[in-house]
Amino acid sequence: MKSTKKAQRLQAYWQSTQVKPLRCNLRDNSIDVKPEWALLEEITKQTIDRLPLLRPVFLRNAAVCGELSAYDESWDRVSAKKPKLIKPFNGVTFEESIWDDSTMIDLMKEGVADIYTTDVVVAAIMCAVKSNYSWDIEIKKFGDSIFIDKRQDDNIENNILNYQTVGETALEHQPNDDKTINGIKSLMREAQSISESFLHYSLNPDPTMQK
């Protein structure tokens, strides 16, 4: 049965009065603002949303490094009737930080760019207007160079950019604590573990292997 325009208006009104307040409850401060900090400038989401449209310019690759493994296409045939086990991956994953990347450090020394950052930080900034969770980044300037990176906290669990987000479109408020199995951070850790395990075991170690 197709929904009428009246039903659509009622649903839109309910979402505007119920969903938005629930989502606002998730936007707690990622870090506590100290009173001795001096406020230089405040940039709101509305300000970012009104920024002029920028056209990307294609540039040459400053460096090509690393390895790219082939994808194991047998995972495309996985279904409910033909499941495939994903083993937990307990190895070491690369921490996406510009200060942990030796290649990035070399590029900084060569001065090949004006701004240095990572794909995770860029994605967070680009999606900031639609984000339902609080996060923070560090922006440092030395001379004419700008360095944008995730906050390097002693407790890595405090940085939400280290995990996969969950419940971004949930209509109900989810507990934002670590004590319950359905807490936001508990679900994020589980999603991150599944993502790392799938990325590791879905790669084909022999790209010349026949199907």
C-alpha cells in the first residue's frame, strides 16, 4: 500500500520532533574544554556547510609505496546457505597517523606539500556536517606547512576516529558507555574488529591463483 502525502508529512514531522533530539544526545564533547584555553575562533557546522564549492585539481603522485593484494573473489559467492567463517584477526594494524608513517616523514622533510594529513581525517572533515558523533583533530602549523592529524591520546579508546561508526541512522538513543554490550563504544570496537578481520582474510595471497 502506497503511503499518502498526509502520512508522509506526519512521518516527516515525527522525525523532526523525535529523531533530531535523540541524535543530539549523542553529540557529547570528545574532550573536556579547559577554562584556561583561549578561544581563537569558533567554526560551526553551519559555517562549514556554507563554504564555497571547491573544484579538485589533479596533481601528480608524490610517492607510490606499499603493496596491494588481490581480492579473493570466493567471498562474492558467500550467502546464508553457503556461509564462510571469518577468523578473528589478532595481528598489528597500521595506525593511520602522519607521524607514524615513515614515507610521510620523508615527504615532510622534502617539503613536497603545504598540508599533510590522512584519508581518515579528510573523510571526517568532509562528513562533519552529517556526523552524529563528536570527534576532535589536531591542527599544527610550522612555518608554511600545516599538519592535520587525529589527536594522539594516551588512551586510544577516547578517539572515535579509531573505530567504525555504528548506529548513525538509528532512531533510538543508544547508551554511550562501555559497560553494556550494546553501548556505542562496545559496538564500535566490535565493528572495527570485524572490519579488520575481513580485510585481512578476504585478500588473496597469490594473485596468480586461478578461480
